[in-house]
Amino acid sequence: MEEKETLPNAVATLVLGICSIVFGCLFIGLVLGIVGLAISGSSVKLNAQDPNKYNGYQMLNAGRIMSIIGIILGAIYVLYYIVVVVIIGTAGFSLWNMQHQ
């Protein structure tokens, strides 16, 4: 029986997906999720061409799902950060405007 190869980048995608969730409350999580999703594309195509040749599709798929979750968490954090900066900036401008009238 022929030994099956592990899909290229399956482990890297899984690690990046996990790290994107762990670091989701930082900007790093968004970047890691995007990188994890990007490097998994070629492995998905390889598996689609010959599924019997490779092992590790479950690991690759789990990494892709976690990368997507990490991207969503990172995007929510970025939006939250933008809203906070806008609120603080508006309050500061309002106070400055009141003092200079």
C-alpha cells in the first residue's frame, strides 16, 4: 500500500488559524488569519485534483475555518478600535471647541 503524503501547508494553516483566534483581539490576529487563508488555497486545489494522494485535509479544513473566524474577530476588533478613536476624537474636539469660543 502506498504511503499518502500530507497536504502541503496543512500544518501551517492550522497553526496560523489557531494563532489568529488567540491573537484576535490584536491586529496580529487579522493578519495571521489572512495569511492562513491565503496559503491554504494551493493545498485545496491539490486535494481537489487527487484526493486519494494526500492526507490531512481535515487539518487543512480546520485551519481554514479557524482562519476565517480569526479574520472576523480581527475585523470586529479593528471596527471597535475605529469607533473608540472617533468617539474620543469627537469628544476632544468638542471640548477644545468649547474652550476657544
